[in-house]
Amino acid sequence: ALNIIGGYEDGSYHPERNIKRSEITKMICVALNGGKEPNLATPGTPTFSDVRGTTAAWAEKYIESCVAQGIVSGVGGGRFAPASNLTGSQLAKMLLVALGYDSDIEGYTGNAWDMNVNVRATQVGLYKGLEGVDVSAALTRDTAAQMVWNALQAKEVGYEYTLVSENGQLVSKTELVPKATTLLESKYEGKIVEGTLSQFSYNTNKEEWTYEIAVSTSDTVQVKSTQDFTALMGQIVKAVYDNNT
């Protein structure tokens, strides 16, 4: 629904297959552009030697965009390995950077990068619903989709830089600052509401349902959909909706 994944031409998704490094760069770029195909360019000289002119050429603009944002890096030797599998730790690092975390400041490079990544990833909920997943193993497409969805619900962050005096010298201090918005809110202007489906109506002209979700005894939210969810009447539901409609 958020246009992050499209599946294969035959209508399948193959959740059991491993996600490729090239595939995840497109998912991240589209997610960061609010579900719209981003207008991306490629440099005159490619960053990696194994993308342009290969079967992975379709992903070059996404890979280059992620490189420019610090979201991905190569595997050494000037290569990106676009057809290689991705691990949970590697995707977690990409998603944390997409949320605003700085790899160098947070220690997402060097020998202990995966430990630092997974501590933070667990804190912000990137592995929610995936308890027990082997983060060092090849990541399947269903798990990758879950992690991207979890990242969209996580709070973005930024940094504040200040100069303080220590022992007569000015020293730069960096402080991690959580933002009030999630990626879903900032990129899609989307909201998530959870409550009891209390009422519904159907507009025959628009072929559209309006559902009323009771968040509390005094607070309700109306969401619209072309799908029929009336069988959920009286049940606790969670809905993702556009905050502008």
C-alpha cells in the first residue's frame, strides 16, 4: 500500500527468497520519497565497478543515492555486490542511517559495528515481531519487509553540535536528539490509529467505505478505504491512514 514493494511480474512476492543488496536500495529510496519513484541521477563515473553494464544496472541510481546519503557502502575492492544477500544487521544499519543516525558517531563502522547496530536496532524496534531472527544470516524478503515497516514507525533523530570549554580549550560536543516525527509521518504524512471498529458507512458513488475507529470513549477517528473490512466490526483494529484526508 505504501508502494515500497511491488513483487514479481507474475503477481508473486516470494517471501521465502533472500533479499538482494540491489533490491533493498530501491525499497529504501522509494520509502524515503513517500512511496513515489524518486528522480535520481547517476554520476559520470560510477562508484562501483560491478553495477553499471551488468544485470544490476537498473539499480545503479538507487545504489548511488544510498551511497550519497551514507546508507550503504561497498564490500571492498570498489565493488557493491548487488546480487549478494543481505543480513539483518546490514539492513538494520541502513535503516538506522535512514532514520538519521550517523554511522561514524554511533560506531556503525569498525570491528564492533554489528553489536552497536543491533543494540540500537533493538531499542528503536527494528526487530519487533522478529524475535529470534538470526541477524547474521541471509535475510528473507518477508523479514526485510517487516524491518522496513518497523523503521517507518520509528522516531527520526538528529544531532546538536555545541562548543564547550574544557581545560581552557573549546571542544565540540555532539548530542543525539530524538525528533517528534516517525518516518511514516514525515515521508508519507501518515498516521497509525488503534481502537475498536465501531461504525461504518459506504459511499456508492465513490465506491468507498468510511470506518469509525473508537480510540477511547471520547475520541474517534474516521478512515476511508475501498476495501471491505466490515467483518471486523466490534473488533480491535489498527489502521494506517493519510493524515491529510
